[in-house]
Amino acid sequence: MIPLRPALKDYLTMRRALGYKLQRTEKLLADFISFVEASATDRVTIDLALAWATHPAQGAMSWWAARLTVVRRFATYLHALDPDTEVPPTELLPDQSHRAVPYLYSDDDINALMAAGGILRSPLRVLTYQTLIGLLAVTGMRIGEAIRLDRHDLDFEAGVLTVRLSKFGKSRELPLHTSTLDALHRYLRQRDQLLPRPTAPSLFVSTVGTRLLYCDVHWTFRRLVRHVGLKPRSTACRPRLHDLRHTFAVRTVIDGYRADADVAARLPLLSTYLGHVHPANTYWYLSAAPELLALAGRRLERSLEEPS
């Protein structure tokens, strides 16, 4: 028998050493262990894992599958230490979720979303969300990266924004266009006038001076989407905040085709800018946009017409 809570601590330490953050995993597994303890047993079984994973009863199958996957990974770790631990099979609650289809924003969409920030209650929120949306659109940053930025991460002299300890513990530097630097400089100047003494060192702050919360940013963005009137293009293609990142990736490749540049050579640069571990991960962001397909098709036709 292995005490489950110390084992969970060791498991999380091991996986975090590999670069995983696991905040949600830690909460879920702590809840699962409480469920196991309440059942008056001291080891993980398939029946217990399934019973816990299918909560709440009205939950979606994809959520149940995700919960069971978290337990399966932990149980696999435990099984190596205690062969009596049962590992839920992969065919039990198979994950049937699919990737969302990226909602690629036009320039007009992005401008409208930024302008819609004017409906927010306070001048600081208006300023913050207009600047935040603009920064996400021109850098392709993850929203979590943007709200973790501190003021000292922005170097106006070098024209660089430093993203620290992001996915898999990686950090990177993002060179910024002068227009982006000007916009950030205006934001900070006006922010200091509206809130001279924030309580957090973050670049983007709430009306009480604290760091923005992930859930609040998503809720506010959905409100702006409704105000602008952006509609889903299908059940799998809905306007999401994360799609600003997809839009940036597609726009960057389109710009490469328009400039008649070597797009294949640019992809590793784009991958580095986006913070991907491998260029192959970047291909997930390159949706089949009509303009991108047309430009790629014209280049292919031109290459076929040229003599070998």
C-alpha cells in the first residue's frame, strides 16, 4: 500500500520537472484522492476511477474522459510502485472531443472588438482591454502569457517584450513593431494617471490594481464579441480569444507569400515567436483560409510553369 497524498506530491514534482504546470491536474487528483479516502479504501481501482470521473452525472462525455485521463496517468505512475493499483483502460470513456475550427478574424473584426471596449464600465478597463486585444492580435501571444507579463518585461529601448516561463517552462523574447511600442507606451502613461499605485507589478491591471484573472478576461471578451455581433460560422467554429493567435499565424504566412519570401524557411521563425517546441506544432495554427490557399496555389502554379 502506498499513501496516496505523498505519492501525488512526488508525481507532480516529477512531471513538473519535465516542464508541465499541472495546476488543474493537482486540483483534480486531490479531489480524486478525497473520493478514494471517503470510500474507505486505500488504493486506486478501476471502479473508483470511473465513478469519480463520471461526476457530475449531467457532464459531457468529453469532460468525463478528460477526468479519467488525469487519473489514468496517475494510476500508471502508482502501478509502477504498487502492482495492486488498477489502471483504467484507454477504451474506457474514450475521448471523442475534436479540435475547434479556428475563427479567423478580419482587420475589421479586430478593430470592432477593440472599439467595443468602450462599453466597459471604467476608463481603465476600456484602456486595458483595447490594448490587450491589440497586443494579442499583433504578437499571437497566449492569453495566459499576456496576463502574466510584468511591467519590467517590456524593454522600450531594445523594443523587446520578454515572455517568461511559459508552456513547458520556456521563455522567449518578442521583438515589437514601433507602432506596438507606441501603443504600449500610451497605455502605461494613461494607466499611471488612472491608477498611480497598483498593487501588482503586472503590465495589465484590474481596476483595483491587481493582475487580470484568466476567467474574467475570457468573460469580458465574450461580452465584446456579443456586442460586435460576431456569429459562429459553424457549431465547431466560434469566435474565441485564442483565435487571435491562430489569426496571427495565418496572417504571418500570408504576408510571406505576398512578399514572395521562402515561407518554409520562415516557419521555424514563426514557431519560435509563438513559443512552440517544434515547427510541426505550428501547422495546427495554419487553418485553410481561402486567401492562404489561393496564394499557395498561385505559387505552385508558377513553379510548375518554370523550366526545370
